[in-house]
Amino acid sequence: MASPLRLFRSAPRIANLTCYQRRHVSAFGYTQAKALVYSAYGEPSTVLKLHSHSLRPAYDEEILIKFLASPINPADINQIEGVYPAKPELTIALGTPEKSAVGGNEGVVEVVSVGANVKGYKPGDRAIMKHTSFGTWRTHALAKDENLLRIPDEFKDISPLSAATISVNPCTAYRMLKDFADLEEGDWFIQNGANSGVGRAAIQLGKIWGLKSVNVIRERPDVDALKKELMDLGADIVVTDAELQSRGFYWEMQEKTQGKGIKLGLNCVGGKATHYLIKCLGEGGHVVTYGAMSKQPLNLNASSLIFKDIHAHGFWVSRWSDRNPEAKAEMVAEIFRFIQQGKFKEVPFEKTIWNSDSTEEQLVGAVAKSGQAFGNKKQVFVFEE
Amino acid sequence: MASPLRLFRSAPRIANLTCYQRRHVSAFGYTQAKALVYSAYGEPSTVLKLHSHSLRPAYDEEILIKFLASPINPADINQIEGVYPAKPELTIALGTPEKSAVGGNEGVVEVVSVGANVKGYKPGDRAIMKHTSFGTWRTHALAKDENLLRIPDEFKDISPLSAATISVNPCTAYRMLKDFADLEEGDWFIQNGANSGVGRAAIQLGKIWGLKSVNVIRERPDVDALKKELMDLGADIVVTDAELQSRGFYWEMQEKTQGKGIKLGLNCVGGKATHYLIKCLGEGGHVVTYGAMSKQPLNLNASSLIFKDIHAHGFWVSRWSDRNPEAKAEMVAEIFRFIQQGKFKEVPFEKTIWNSDSTEEQLVGAVAKSGQAFGNKKQVFVFEE
């Protein structure tokens, strides 16, 4: 327990806090915080609870952060269901009745205050999460430098929504376009699930880098509107599954690639869809899988691998980020610059405001909604006073 | 047409020919040759014909070769059926009534005589085919340097059977073990169809290089005899499909690899078998497909690709050989050295003698036999006077 002396010494810090911050800080420097926690794996709507607790002031190397925005990604749902390989440690650190973890992996924070031995951060700085499993569906947290990737001051004008959603989708698209097929300006790539967050990021990054994209979407009532939307983002070709599978399309792409075929395919569907994606690839092509919306295993013909020299890989941005922290910082800065230049737009999203009046039902409801069928807009928690 | 003068000039060459050679050489220097040819794709037993023709003396850069041994590989059958991507040109060069090609892709030859402008070859030299689609099921042919990979004199003691069967199976095993997973001494690899020609080569090469192998075979009546046979070749573990799929086996391999899993899987089966192979691989593992005995597409879980970082490739030795002629010569020399040192044994084979008495029925019968079910020994044509 903190001694009365320590509480007294922390008093001057409190005096420096902004009006907003004072509302969440008690007389003894403790911050009132809330978090969506779970103590057992299962359906998010069943296992998630809104937990209120208080946080002591940042001490030593600690950084007190408040969340500005945190998206709800499919992987967050899988994590709570217990079917995602990155599992947070369950602890009683937040004073929960049972060992628990906080939901969410991605988010943007503002520094509220810092411990005496923190270097490189000051109140008002912004940061995103450096790794998965920190738990971002909460109002406040005590973090350390190792948990955070500080946003350089030059990018302070980036909206919290853009910053909060940069680590997963844009970074996944970025690495898949860069790391697998030595694409050069003018080269083509093809992707299914092209209207996903990653898909939209790939279209835009491809456009910036002078790549050409074939974008496959599922047949739907508003297909022309979606086609136009993706074309407006920078897509070169948008086709439905059925259009992709037509014989004519294959020959069209052969012509457009001077008979060489496409060098790279991005796959988030799996099953038969992968087969049709690979059919459009040329000799030596690469197909990178980052999702499995169809929940079917990939369908890969041995003859494609052997005679067309196709290579199949997977990509998991969490592993890449953990292994390449410096490159991640550079990549994020590069994407922020694209956003500032108006070349890169965030995905369509639906805000759920999280403020002191928000109920468990409302917040858990937003998570449950995100877990339903595809085609919903991305759900994002936006934190307000 | 050759002038009388040229025929006269070639006479001295004929005088130098051995007894064997003279039997096949007519008074005007023409060689009597036979070849198994096909003029349309289809079942080998239906489309293959034994064609007799004569070959003029080697002229300019031509090399007159006689075949010593030519195996019948599964790919040869696929080629005749028209389902193999490497297709020989159909021509009337051999005087066939219709445009035809000669069957077979692999073989070892002896040089009978050489044209005036041939460098680097002399009668009695041996060579193997440099590329696919030359047509090796024939007694004699006119070739050029570009068609042949000369066997260095130091390897003249290598048996024709070993030399004739080195280009496909041992070279496939060699490259798959070397080029995909950075294996180091003590590392494990796993392969299905382990009793195939490639499988047996991989066991032996792995042993030579200090690698450890898990070898998967199908359940069969004589399973213990086959297990012993593969262990004697240098296998570390031989298991049946069912044994591979048992839970205990997975943990056994985890223990043997200190929890890292196996780095490389060689797959010639496809379907579900690939799934069980991949289950034994560790993070970052590679699975290389070189066949599809089950005729099923590969079954690849997206989660293996994404979260285990598994990479799937194919390997086609013909493409590799065409692109790396010098490296191929070095590799072949290395394997010949292993053979001389007694470290590398040829696969079990069944000879079909091809001599002047051989009938079309006998020769085509050997090809048809090779195309039937697995488990047959490799069929090899051995040419005799």
C-alpha cells in the first residue's frame, strides 16, 4: 500500500493536470478507470464484463495513459473465444474477483502523467500499442515504454480513429505487398475480400506505389456501389467471384500482364476462392493468406505448386511486429505521412462512444455486433469524458 | 542428300567402330535404330509404337549416341497422356508416317561417333540427358552437346542403371533437402511416400548430410519388411499413416526436436496426408510438394500458414535443371561420388531388356506396367545387342 508520504509527494503532479484529467482523479491521485474484462473464454456477449477500478499514480517507469480510440477487430473476438494463438495473461491486477484479461489489442492513447524515471514521454503525447494483448478496451491503464509506440509530434494532427486502426489492417497490407513477391511499379496483384479493412488498405498502398490491383468481392445486392467505392479508392479492376471464375477473365489478365500472369495474390477467404486466385497467378507467383472467412482450408493443386512454381505463405502482423519493432515504427510513420498527404483513408467505421454513462450492455453490445457476419462496418470505441 | 564424296570421307570413322557398333551400321554408315514413338496423346499401351528407322552418320556438331539404360518414370507416362506440362515437339525427323515424338526423358548414353566439329566428346564417352523431352526410349539418336551432360571419366565405373536414374529422383531429393529450409546437421525432416524413388534418395542423402528423417509409408501387409528396408537405408523413424496421425507421435517429435518441431516436410501424396505432415512442422516450417499420388489437392489450414508461419512450395526438377545447368553438373558429380563411396544406392528396379529381338508388345508392355498402381518396382529399359 502507498504510504501517506508518497501520496503527498504526488500531489504537485495532480495540480498540473487538465480539467479533463481532474474529473477522473480522486483526492489521493487515484484515477477512476473502467475496462471490458473476461475471466474465461467464450462468446464475448457472455463473458465480457464492465469492470470499474482505480489506478494509482504512475510510479518509477510507469506511464499513465488514457485511451482515445480502440477498434474491435475480428482477432479480438477470436482471442476472447480462446481460438487465437496470442493469449493475454489472466491476472488480478485490476482487482477483479477472478483472474481476468482486458479485451482488445489495438488502440491509440494519450499520456496523462509519467513516473519519475520515464524518458521520452510527457503528458499529452500520443502512442499506439507496440504489441498485441495489452488490452485496449478500457479508459485508462498504467503502461511502460515497452508497451507503447510513441507517435512523433509531426503526426499529432492524425485523427485518433486513423491512429487507432493503423497497426493491424494497414500494416498487414503494407507487409504483404512489400515482403513476398518483389513487386515493381506497374506489377499486378490480386486479392479476395477486397472490401475488408486490409483489402482497402492494399488498394490504397498499391496505388501509392504504382501497383495495379484486381479486387475480388462477393456478389451482393449493392455490388455496383461497392465496385465504385473501391475504384474510387484506387482499384484498377473490381470483379465478383463469378466474374473472376469466368474463362474470359483469365485471358484478360494474361493479356494485361503480357502473358506473365499476376505475381502476388492476397487471400483472406480460403477454400475454392484460393484456387481461383491462384489460377490468375503467373509462374513463380506467391499467394499470401491472412484470413479464412470461408472457414475452409485452402484448396491448393499440387500441379500449381509443382509446375507453376506457386508459393503459399501466411502472414500474421502480430508476429512480424514483435520481431521487427524498429521497422514497424518506420512503417507506421510512412503510413501516417500518406494519411497527412490525403493519399490514405481510414476504413468506414461505426463509432461507439465510451463515456462515464456507458453501460455494460452498450459496450458489450458493440463487441457482439462486430462479431456478427461480414459486411458490418468496423466498430470502434471512441472514448469521451 | 549426302554426296558420294562425303560418304567416302566418313568411311574411316566406320573402320574405327567396335564390333557392337558395326552390327548396327550399314554399308553406307547408316545406323539401324528403333524407338518407341507416339503421334497422339493417350494411354501409352494404345499410342506407343515401335518404329524402326536409320540414322545417318554424325555430321558437323552432331553426336551419334546409343542408349545404355532408360528408366520409365511416372512423368513419362503423364507426358504421353498429354497431362504433363513439358511436351516434346512432334516431328517427322525419324521418318514416321505421322508427326511423332519419342517417349522417355531420362537415360544414360554412350557416344558412338562424333561429327567433325564436335568438341569435348569422343567415342566411348558416357552422358546423361541435360533436359527433359529428348526422348530416351530408343536405341540410338543423333544429339548435340546442348542435349547432353557428359559424365566425367572418373565416374566411368558407375553402373548404367545408376547413371540412368540419377537426373530425376536423386536430384529432386537433393534440391528439396538443400534449397528450402536451411537445414543443419542434426535437423529433422519428414516425408510421406518415403518408399518412392525420391523418398529413398532423400533418406540416403539426409543420412550423408547428418539430417534425421521421419518417413511415412502407407499401411500394407509387408509393412515391417519395408520399415526395415528403409531403416537399413538410413531412416531414423519409419511410421505408417495411422502412426503419424496418433496424438502420441506428435508429442514424441516435439520432444525429439526440443519443442521446435520439424523444419521441412516433403510431400508426394497431397490431400489429408499433407495436413498431418504439416502438423509435425514447427513454426516457420516449409512443406515442399513434388507429387500428388492421392490425386487430391493439398489440404492446408489457414491457421497453419498464418500462425505457424508455414510456407508451401512445389519442386519440379526439370525447371530447376533447365535454369541451373552448371549446378546440375556439380550435383550429379557429387551424387556419383556418393555412389562410388558406397553411400548411395540406386532404387530397386526391374529390368526390361531391349535388344534386336524385342517386340513392340514387350517394350510397350513394360511402359504400361510402370503406369499401373504404386508399389511396382521402377521399370528400366536396359539396351543390349
